[in-house]
Amino acid sequence: MATLSYRPTPVHEIRDPLLATAGVQLFVKREDLNHPLVSGNKWWKLKYNLENVSQHLSRTVLTFGGAYSNHIFAVAAAARELGFTSIGVIRGEETLPLNTTLQFAREQGMHLHYVSRDDYRKKEDYGFLEALAKQFGSFVAVPEGGTNIEAVRGVTEFAETLDQSFNYYCCPVGTGGTLAGIIRGVPDTKKVIGFSVLKGEGSLQHDISQWNLHRQNWQLLTDYHFGGYAKSTPALLQFIEAFKTQHGVPLEFVYTGKMMAGIFDLVKKGFFERGSTLLALHTGGLQGKY
């Protein structure tokens, strides 16, 4: 089985006057520290996808993402570590010089294949994938963001290792795979809250529900996107800088910063009962900060 190196990660308590006044305890699971390059939830979402690649004759992984995709970054690094060939189908035209994400991916050996935004929307169509196979040969396709049954399986496995004594488990949400795995992996007596980083729910609620048809212990919040995916506001950036200064935990504005700002806002509004304990998942992605 092809497995990436993994470093055990700490749980860090956040001590803040706001939390103390509200009678709430907040802890952060520092999964951003689990791997130097394939960090956070990406490690778990890719675990069984990479196992599939290792068992495939081509030992080639093809995946999809935008120009600043944490997923593209992680897949490129994972393929390099495990000796796989990697292909990244990138949304939009090539822009030179490459940004740090795509430059890194190329340095890891990933072949970057650019497609128009119209073609990119066809990425799940059989004909589109067939055309890519004719161009590049046989490969194992991993969807954008890495969310599929293998990803949910990996995150579920991670969630089952967590301390089960917390009342709430929180994570940022992009494609929904991580939240789905957390819901499946913690007892159904616990409450799971996802903070969507997308503007507009779209099909996200439905997508997550598909993985958890019988679970009613979760909630998807859509008010903390701060303008939409990969967008931010001065207030969010100020919060992130202050959080790092006060608590020593780095966040980024695409995912974890929005989740943590959302948690603090909910505490301020009295959302959590006094005596509640919260575990927030740091999903990594700090490379996206730069």
C-alpha cells in the first residue's frame, strides 16, 4: 500500500477572554502539521485515492483544479513522494510567470494541462475524460478537491481517531468531503458544524447528505464566506493576523480563517451552550496564503 509519511499532530487550546466569558472551551486539531507539503485534510482525502494509483498499471494520477488550488499543490507533492506520474488539468489559460502554486506543482514533476473554463465544466463527462486518456494514456482520475468515496473513507478514518469527548466538531467546507467524513466518524450524539467558504450553498447540502443519509447531527453554515471562494475582507485578514499573534496558530483566508472567524462570531452571539467544548479542525492549506 502506498502511504505518505505522516506526523502525529497536537491539539492546541485557544484561550481567549471572549471564550471565557461565554463559558466555552475551544481546541484546534493541528492537522496542518501532519505533513510538510500534503497537509491537513488533503492527507486523509488522498490516502485511499493514492492507494488506487499504486495498484494501477500506469501509476499515473490525473486531477483538476484552479490556478491557486491547494489540491493541485498536494497531489503534485504526494505523487513526487510516492514515485507516481501526475497530471493537473488547470482551469483557464496559462499565465506567465507561474504563480507559486503552479510553479511548485511543475517542480514536483506534475504536467500542467490548461483547458478553457467552458471545457473545464465538462471535467466529469465521460467523453472529456476519454479525450484526456487518448492524449495522456491510462490514468486514475481524482476529482477536483479530491472528494469521492475514497476521500470520505479516509476522513472518516481520521475522525474515528479524534478524542470523542467534545460536544462540537467544526471544519471549513469546500466540496464537502471532509465534513462528510467527520460526520460519519464521530458519534451521532455529537454535533458537527461545517463553515462553507462558498458564496451560495448550491448543491453542497445535498452532496453532503448523500454521504450521511441517516445522520441528523450536523449543520452547514453559509454566512461566513466573506465574499466567496478565495475571497476575503479587511476584517477577515485582520482577524487572521490577530489570531496568529495572540494564539500562535497560523490561519489562511480561503478555509481555516473563515471557519475560525465564524466560530468566534457564533460564540459572541451565544450560539454555543455554556460548558460546551469545541474541536476545530485545522485543514492546512497554508501555502494558499502566499
